[in-house]
Amino acid sequence: MPRFDLLVLGAGPAGSAAAITAARAGLRVALIDKRRFPRDKLCGGGFTGRSMRYFREIFGTDAPYDGIPHRDAISFCAFGQEVGQFTGIQPLHMTMRRDLDHALVQAALAAGATDLTGQRVDAIDADAPTVTLRDQCITAPLMVAADGVNSATARALFGRAFDPQKIGFALEVEVPTETPPDTPVRIDFGAADWGYGWDFPKVCGRTIGVGGMMQRNTDLKASLATYLSQLGVTTDSPVKGQFLPFGSYRRIPGQGTVLLVGDAAGLVDPITGEGIAYAMKSGQLAAQSAIGALHRGNPGSALPRYRAALRPIHRAIDQARMIRPLIFLPACRSGFISGFRNSSTLRTEYMRLLAGETEYGQITRRTIARLPRFIVRSLTN
């Protein structure tokens, strides 16, 4: 049986970030995934300023791969009304997950992680922890589970990967059409109930999708069809679907010597749906917690270390959940639209949030300060 210090199950952004962090620290790391890379992944692929900042901090290079297009304009709509278009913002990078994930995996392998991608996982023993692959059984003192929203590891630990009453769902299509380089990114709040739509212009076309709370969207296909019609888009491209764990994170992200990261831990922004940034950061934090625990000869201390390290991310998600009803509750919609249109401060703070220059705490404080005016607008419109 091969000897490893750390098993990383899942080789997306969270797993690759964990693997490269641990391997550079001298740990023997097994990077496991049932797929070979490159592979396709349902995701808008928006790489915000926060994502780029975390990427550079963790992976140590300027960009994941060459030729990533970026946009410096974004258009916001809400419940069928245009809220505003903003230009000259910090670049929003439009990645293709096939290329992005492949680049991150290659960086982790180059740092010394052992390549165990493309192998079916037959069994997970979360107590050991041990992973049984098609032709071998591997174990280590600690495991980082980055196996996505449908995490088999979370099922092994807790009986289910997520609470269906709190999870979201998303549908998406890739539309192969030329887009001018000055085409803005578009976000439509309310394209799905308690959710949003997105239209991301890329080199190979447009990535268009809708996502919202699953229990509130019994016919998300109809919502996507309506959104495509609003955009004037007709396409025969296949529709892809995926659960979206936005806003419902695990308070205890693991058990024993197993740490959950990224989507497996529910670390997704509950307003924007952004998950790549928190995926990479949580992978790094889990690996750092594992490194510290192993150096002290106490693998069991990794989870408490990791929980403490995640507090700022958990706090940001909680603050975003506090704001979310002010956007999506029917009684608040007109106040939200008016407030966002008329408050340059709120718009600036939101742009700074996407750029990774601030967190939800500042926006929450400003929102609370404006709450009386917000309520008045909602009642008078």
C-alpha cells in the first residue's frame, strides 16, 4: 500500500489548491479524481478579482493559463428592469472550466502531488481515512474531500451530501456565437425565483444560465427558456444541470481526520453564486491546517484548526444571507432596485466586492444604515 501524508479527493479548484499547498510544504500527497483532465464542468466560469487574488496567492503565477479573456464592464438587471451598467471596473475573467481545472491540476502535479486522476473510487472509509480505487487501496493520516456538491465523502460522514430544502440548482447552455470584445458581463437578479441569470461572453461564445433555490423553482427549464428569449437567443445546445450549494454551508466542515472543502462544504456566495474563490481558499486553508497538525504529530487537531481558519468565509456567507431577502422578497424588490440605482456608494462597494477588495461586512453595515430609506421606497413604489 503506497504511503501518503494527505489524500485529496477531487481535483477541481479546491482539491488542486489543497494539493499544491501541501506538496510544496513537503507532504506526500495523493490527488484523486474519477475523471482525467481536461474535462468539462458545468459552471459559469466567472473568475472575479477575488478569485484571481486567491489564485496568485496559492499558485504563485499571474494567471491560470494564457489567453483568458476579461471584461471591464458589467450590466445588472433585476426582475425585468435594468439597474445599471458599470464600466472601467476591475477585470472579470471569463474562464472555461475545462482549461482552468486542467491548468490547476497540472500545477499541483508539478509541485509533487501523485497523479491518481482518472480512477474510479470504489469505496471511502472516512474513519481510516482510506480510499479504495479500482486497483489499489490508499490511506493517509488525513484526507481533504473536494468531491463537489454531491460529495460521496459527505454522504459517508453525514448520511447525505446536502439538505435539499436549502440547496440551489442551476441550468446552463454554451452558445457558440461571436461576441464583440466590449460585450459586458450580464447579471439578472430574479431570472429564477430567489436566484439570478448570467450571460458571460467568452472567446468561444456565451455561457448563459439560471440558478435559484431548488424548492422555489419547480420548473427551472421554463425559467431558462424565458431568460434565453429575453436575451434574444435561440440555441440547440444541450442544457446541463447541477446542484448549487449557495448559502448553506456546513458549520462543522468535516469529521475526525476528514476535512470538507469547496462545494462539498457548501462554500458558495449566496448572492452571486461565486464558488471558485472560496473553493481555492478553503483548499489552501485545509492543507495548511493539515500541515500544522501533522507537524505537531496530532492529525486530529486539523479539523479544529480548519474551522477556525474558515471563520471569515463563514462570516461573509452569513452576512450575504442577511442581505439576500432585501433583494428577493417581493415586498423589497422596488426598494432594492431604487436603492441600487441611486446609491453610488452601494454600487461601488459591490464592485469592490467582486474585485476582492472588500467583503460583505462593509456592504452589510451600509445596507443597515440605509434600511429606513430602503423600507420607505419599498412601501411607496
